[in-house]
Amino acid sequence: MVRTKTKAAKVTVPDTHQPSSPSSTPPAPTEIPPAADKSKKFNKLRFPDYRSFFIYEKYHSNRRIHSEREVVSGELLRYSLDKQITERSWESMCQGWPTATPNDLIPEFYSNFLNIKTTTLEFDVFLRKKTYHISPDVVATALNIPRVAQPGYPFIDQLVPLRDNMMELFLCCLIGTHSELRRAQFLYALMTGVTIDLPSVICNSFITMHHSKDASLSLIHPCAITRILTHLNMNFPAAIPLVPRSVKPINRHSATRIVAQMQKQKQKKRGREADNDEEDDAAGPSSVADERDELKSIVSYLDRISSQLNAQQILLGKLSTRMRRLEQRAIGSSSGAAGTASASSTDGTEADGSEPDAAC
């Protein structure tokens, strides 16, 4: 779905971190070093035990937070996602999202899981001396999304869609894109009307991220975590804003302005250092040249991104056209088949009234 390096909310659809099915084998437990190797940074107010602190230090503390932004339903008209969201009663996923909690609280959330139940997708989480219970029912209430009793997703082994069928829908292959197989399956289920119990999918993604040891993955659902913890009456510090914030994507103009502001700050810093050390004067011109080269490289990089986005826009336009043609072809073939069957039945009755009796 829509991704932008901002700090608001988006339509919550599992990303590259799409969870495995609830019945999958849970990951191997994390190996904890001997107690003699405990760090002096261990804080009982932030972690329930040393195991959680170890997971935080080794896996989650240095991970980036997955950025999100609000999405207006009008942005989804072109791809028929607005219809899918409305039919599934997921409108609350597009509005009223708070700003995410501070970055240090999200890694703590994913590190401090206790009493994990993979069958029911429930667990407890320890945050700042209090324990909170998270379950699909809690997520459904907090995010105001309905539960589905017998969902068709995650797919059972024999019902997993063929890659050819998914490629027919997306008009692009899985290799060479950022969409892994599970994400493609989720999007296929979403676009083809397969029932999805979204609260269970979200809880399963929480547990999967807790066990993940891949440092390249970002910590997902920061805004959803904030909304769930607010529903559970967690007392956030007063300095944390919990109001929805709409953010526009960064473009070339805004990026150039940010770089210019950074240049001014660096120039002021160099000016203060020059007052204390005259040797800094000689380094001034070369530093400005370096900054100019860096600015040019950033602008060039933004140009490449813009060209890639234009190419993706063209591809999505072709996909939309292809989908409309497939729908028209399917409607035409179904109506033609129905007309042929009706004509055959009528001709057989009028030509020879004894044929039906003989067939019986």
C-alpha cells in the first residue's frame, strides 16, 4: 500500500512483513546468554526480564520504525480498493489515526511479549511497569473493525492461488518486486473478495515481528499500536501528541528546502567554531563545495525516484485497463454460455419430443 517516510497513519495492510498462517510452526526460541553477561543497562521499569532486554538490544533497538501516512479514500478509487474496504467495513482504517508513539516505545513493545498463544494469537505485553493483554478481539474493538468467523485467508495449502492467477491480476511477476509471496496472497485475497479476519492477521503479524531476527525489516504498525494502547488506557507522557496528522509525501521541492535548511545550520555551526579556531576558515570553501555536490546528488536521486514512480504509474494504468478487459470478457463469456445453453434446450424440445424421455 501507500508508503511515505512520515509519521502519521495509513490503510493498514500487511507489508513485506506479511505473517504466516496461524497454524504454521512457531520460530525457534531466542537463545539467551549466561546471566554473567548481563548488561548494566538492564532496566526493570522497561523490561519484565533479561530475555526481553536481550531481544530488545540484539534485534529491535536498532530497527527503523515503518513510516505511515493517512490515505484518503479518493486515492483508492482507481484500483477499486475503496469498494473492498467499504464492503469489508474497514472504513475506520482510513481515518482517525493518531501520531505514533515515541520510537523507543515501539521496540519495547515488540521485545516484551509474554504468554504467547499461537493457536488463538493472544499474548501479553509489558510496557512501563504494566502488563496489557492483546488478542484479536481487543484489536477488533480498538480499531473498530469486524471479526470474521471462518475467513478464507490465510489460504489452506490446497486453496493457495496459483502464481499465474496472481500475476494475471497484478500484471507483474513476483520476482524483481518488493512483494513477497505472502503479501501477494494477501493482496490477491483482498482484490478477489476472499474473506479476511483482519484482527487475527494483525495479531499474527505482531507475533511474527516479535520472533523476527532479520535486522533489515522495519517495525510495523506503529500507529495501530498507539491506537490499541490508547484503547487499553495506557498513560502516555503528556508530551506525546495523540491527534491525527495528515502528511503530504516529500517531493523534490520540499527535499531541496530541507537540504538548504541543513546547510544554513551547518554554516552557523562552522561560524561559531571559526570564532574559536582560525584554522576553520581555510576549510570553509571546500565544505561549501562538498555541500553543493551533496545537494546535486540528492536532486539527481529524487529525479530517478520520480522517473521510477512515473513508470509504475504507467504500469498501474495498464493493469487497470487489463482488469477491465478481463471483466468484460468474463461477463461476455458467461452471458454467451447462458444463451447457448438456453437455445440448445429449446431446440431439443421442439425437434424431437421423445429425446428427453429417452435420455431419462
